[in-house]
Amino acid sequence: MLSKNRKRILASMLIVGSFFTTLLVGCGKEKEVETKPEAKGFQWEVKKDDKKMYLIGTMHPINTDYEYFSSNVNKIMEETDVLGVEVDLTQEEVLKANADGVYTGSATIEDELNDKQIENLKSICKESGIEYDKLKVLKPHMIVNNLQAVLYNRAELSMDTFDNMLIEKTKNDKKKVVQLESMEFQMKLLDKVNGINSLKQLLDEHKDGKFIESGKEVIDYSKGLMEGYAKGDAKVMEDAIKLQKENPESYKPMIKDRNDEMVKKIEGYFKEDETYTIAVGALHFFGDDGIVKLMENKGYTVTRME
């Protein structure tokens, strides 16, 4: 059984919306199906003083077997003038993020690990089909993200995001996209939460040949979250938030603090003449610290669209 903190580390990519990590594992192939089942997801209408905006809970990563543009989402996008997302990365930013995540010169992750930890990292790479020599030049948060991706693949999740689909559609429709956060902020967050201490903990707890087996809880959790999203099951999201709250050292920076800052920006957007839609990870909308509750506490009427 995974420790709560180890499970938190391996599932953290589900909360941060930008995947600019150099991935050394395959992301799987999208299945060819004639008609994709619709992912219901979560959408809300926000009203106050005869004005309105929309909220869309997204998923990252996703199961590409689903159709994410439901009738509700399509209706919202038609009425949207400006789309607000966690981050809207340029190609230059992605390249910079990847470059910043690699050691320079002859330095490698081995300089920060003991012999047993290095041995365990090699063991995980062998089991997961990752080339160790390519992984060892990555910095800790990049390595952790690669280990997360191994388990997400087992959960049939692709490193695609619904966020990026919405961004692409908005830009194709010649509409504006704004970001609530930045690449630099999310990079620092990942480095803080999935840094060297997190990597060392994963390696210290590893049993040879048991990475996939020991990660079954994360695989099942990720699958369950995706299935809950597809069904529009709010209880699954509420339970996921309760799980995250059991690790306050990550819950506060990853969810609570970010929600508080997002709501400040959302309130500013609400005052604009244009109709805004805010699309961020679905987990940000649930729980007592969620965006929905925070908006309601500020006098907004927030109604889920069924």
C-alpha cells in the first residue's frame, strides 16, 4: 500500500494544468471509435447584478476515448468572448521549461542521490521502459512527472488536456485567451511539491520490480477520477478533495492558495463588459475552499448546468 504522501506525489499532475515536461514514456495511442461517448464533466453559470459568466471544470490528463465538447460546453463556447485558463503556453515557453528542467554540463540527478536511491531509480526505469541515461539528466520534478506519466498510461490517460482543446477552439474562433497563472509560477510549484525530497521519498520506498504494482492505488484513483468526470459525478470530486486535504503541505499551495488567487482574478473579469468563461482543473471547483463555494460566499449565484 502506498503511503498517503507517496500517493499524493504520484497523483499531483492531476491538479496542475500544464504539461511542459520532457516525457520519456509513450503516451499510448488513441483508439479509433466511430462515436465517442460524451464526457459530461462540470459546468456552471455564475450570475450577479444582471451579469453572467461561465465556469468549466477540465481534466488533465485525459482519456481520449471521450468526447469532451458536450452540448453544454458548446453552448458556453458560443456565448464566450474571452476564455480564462490556468496557463496558455507559447512554444518558446515550453522549450524554456524543458531546457530549465535539464541539468547543465556533466551534472546529473545522481549528484543528489545516495547509492541505494540511484539503484532504485534504475530499477524503476527498467520496469517502466524508460532509458535511465536520458532520465538521469532531468531535474527532480521532471523525473517525478515522468514516473507519474508511467502510471497515468496504465490508467489509460493521455498527456493531452481538455484545457488545450478549449484554447485551440477559442483561438480558431478568433477569440481571446487569458491566463490566470503563468508558466514560471507552475514550474516553481512543481519544483516545490515534486522536488528532490519527493523524489527521494519515492525512491526510498521503492521495492525492486514493484513500481507498477505499488502504484496500483494511483492508477485506480486516476481511472476513478476520469470516470467520475465523464459521469459528472460531483461526489467523486468531493472525495478527491478530501483525500488531497489529508496532505496539508501540498493541499495549501496546490489547491487552496491557487483557488484564492484565481477567484481574485475571476472577480476582476466579471466586471468586464465581455462574457468570460473560466476553464481550470475540475478539482479546483469542489470543497469548502473550491471556486464555487468561494464565489457563493462573495454573493454570486453559481448554478451547475445539468
